[in-house]
Amino acid sequence: MNASTKDPAGRPLSPRPLSLLRAVGLAYDPPEPVVGGKVTMRVPDMADFEPWAALRGASRGFLVPWEPAWPPDDLTRSAFRRRVARYRQDWRDDQGYALFVHRHEDGALVGGVTLTNVRRGVAQAVSLGYWMGQPFAGRGYMSAAVRTLIPFAFGALGFRRVEAACVPHNGTSIALLEKVGFRREGLARQYLCINGTWTDHLLFGLVKGDPIG
């Protein structure tokens, strides 16, 4: 499956080089959605607050074991406004790329994906993260999103390597990464602070040219 963008008339566009993505002022003029066969991904905006807060709130027990500790005000409108501003600034500065995942049939928000920890120069690498709302888990939306995001990362964004990490007992995430084509590369001790605890993580990598499953 190939990622694509579309113009306002719905026609597919070729991937744009990173220099052009940065030149158009993404903090104020977000890029066109990234469209796959099952999901559409786009930059979050304030219109997403209510569905995002509802989905995250309903999925809290499902998500907390795998994420950094949630701030007390995490689901408030003011915190979401700061989140959106940071996402847009990161896009503009080539520091990170956050997208919300929507299913095609009704546009419902089902989760989110991020490309963070950007390393340019001789590395051209980035780290993949994702979350899925509990009502939509196990339906193939996140694997579809990751399959769609990878060509966008290697194409329009110009990366050569995408990395991912997950805790060793998160079998669902391990299965997703390996299904999509990531290769297991090792174990990093106390790699990230998850839900208040420094936690070991399995490390995975995918490089440009690897087959996508």
C-alpha cells in the first residue's frame, strides 16, 4: 500500500520534498491528509478536541499501561490547545510529525501516530509511536495506518530509517511491528519512563527499501 496526498479536487499528488513541506509554513497551513486503503491521517486541530477527549477518556485504562504518565489536565481543552500548537510547531521546525488516524467509512477518530526524535544529517532517522482507542483495537486500523505512514516517511519526509520500541510484554504491539516489516534489533534497558516506571524496551527498525508487510 502506498501513501499519497490529494489536492482539493481529490487528485493524488506526488510526495513533496521536505524543503517544500517546510517552505509552505506548516504551522499555519497543514499538509494534505495522508491517505491509505483503510484510514486517512491528518494533522490535529481544535475541531478534534471533543472526539479526542472522549476516545482517550473512554480508553484510559487500556492506554495507561503503555504510555508516559498522563498529566492531571491532560483531557482539558486548554491542554489540547497546547498540544495542537506544539504539533504544528514541530511540523514547521522538522522536529516531529503527529497525525490523527480516521477510518474511511465515517471519518471517526480511531487513534494517532507520531514520528518523533528526528535525526537528520548522517542519520536521517526517526522514531515511530502510536496509540489506538480501545473500541477500535484489533480491527486492523493501526496496521493500516503504519503501512501508510512508512512510505510517507521515506518519501515526502526524506527519512532513511524508522525506529520503534515497545515493552517486552506488549505482544499486540510486537505482532503489529513484525507484521508490517520491522525487524527486532535488540533490547534497551530502562529505555523510557512508562506510567511512572523506567521500563526496558525491545527495539525495532525498518530502513528504506525493506519490504512492507
